[in-house]
Amino acid sequence: MARSIGVLVSGRIWVGVVEDTTLGAVRVYPGEEQDHLDLKSLPADAIIERIRQFISEVRDGGPIDSVGAGFPGIIRDGMIEESPNLGQLKGLRMRERLSTALRADGLDVKVCIMNDADALAAGLAATRGGLDRLIRVWYLGDGIGFGRHPHGEGVWEAGHTVVTLDPRERFCGCGGLGHLEGIVGNRAMRLRFLDMEPEEIFAAARHGDPRASEFANLWHRALAAATANSVHIEGAGRFYIAGPNADFVDPGLLNEYLQDMVKMTPLQGSLFEIVRTSHDVALIGAAVCSRM
Ligand SMILES: [Zn+2]
């Protein structure tokens, strides 16, 4: 039986042991009962050290075939080329750093580094019986991740898809104008509504506050627009939605906007599905990818 480690650095640091496609022991930092900590403020060395320690704990002395780790940003050939929401990781040769740290613990195995949303897409493919199907997933958090399985060559930073030509739309973490993340991302929402948290904006929208309602519609239209762009490039299909802000999604409204944007008959029939506890699925995906 294959036994691998899955790692996910997204909001928190998650490490789990995965046997075939079943998740066993998991460690998380900060834990649910611990104070909130923004990973941005944690130096890269401290992140690596925490991962190393957690791997040693969940492994519990047992054999391990491989380690797969998902990080936000553009990841190529084991290196984190760019990570707007975890800037301290930019330029890091993470595969090398993690391999070296693990070898110090006597663990000399293949280490695979990937985009966190791609890990989630692979996990959805592995656990929902679709390894041969095209899987696309939006991860809605501080940043907007886009995961795709099977993994394709390329960058796939669809969270930075341009969804508006309005030059005032400048809230994206990467600094680009008109980006999806600049409307839908948490950081961007806080910059737009300086006096309200994202939860409060959506609560106010439900109670009919005009400014909040208008924004909630824009938020859904932006996500529909980026999805429509993906449909026009790769065709219709199932789009999963995950992450802490998946709760804000009104699937009916999103579908309605998408239908307004996609009119060609062969491209119709896409659907949205919301995924809860996506970190579990992403840990499985990271582990499964590391075996390929
Ligand atoms: Zn951007």
C-alpha cells in the first residue's frame, strides 16, 4: 500500500499521512483552538521547520514513499517563482529546502512541490473517481486559486484573469488592474470596504444594504466572468468551489450570470459544486501527485 505525506500551506500549515487515497493522522498550525496567525508573518525557515516537525509526527516512524506539498503561487520545477499572498516564499527552491530538511531526519524520499489549488484538483479527481476527467476548482480565500487536473504545462494563474476594464479596479494583491482576485479575494474586499469584514459585507447584502448588495452582485459576476473565460478556452464542465469564502457563493445567482455570458450551444451545461473541508481533499491530492 502506498503511504505518502501530503502538505498544504494555505491559510494554515496542514500535514497529513495518506495511505492510498485515505487520510490518516493530520497536524495543523495554528490549530483551531490557537490564536489566528497570518502566515505572511512567519519566516520561510519557520514554515519549513514546522512542516518537518509535523511530518516526523504523523509519520510516527513508519515507512514513507514520497512527500507532496502544495503552496500558493506560481510553482515550477520545485521552485516558488511568485507568491503574492506569501511573499516570503518568492524565489525559494522549496523542493531542495524541504528535501534537505527531511534528510536530516533520515527521510530520503521523492519530494514534489505544486500549486495548492492544483493539489486540491488532484484530490477531487482521486476521491470523486475522476482521474481521467478535466477538473477545475476555484479556491476562494485571501487570494483566488485556480486548480486544474490533470496538471498541464503552463502557469494557470486564472485567479488573476482580467474580468473588468475599469481602471479603478486595482485591489489585486499582485498589483494588476481589473483582476478577479481584486474583486473576489478577501484582502481586496477589506481594501474596498475599509469599515467592514467580508462576512459583514455579505450579511449586509442579505439584509438589503444597497452598497453591499451591489458589491455581492459584482462579486458573483466577476467569478462568473472568469469561469466563462475558462469555458471559452477549455470547454464546459464541472467547476468546484472551495476555500473559506465558498460560503458566500449563491450557486443559483452564479449560474444565472454564467448563462448570460456563455451562449454558444456546445459550451453550455457547466455546473458549480461547493466543496467543504477542502484541506482534507488537498492533502490527499498532494500525496497522490507525489507518487506520479
Ligand atoms: Zn492579480
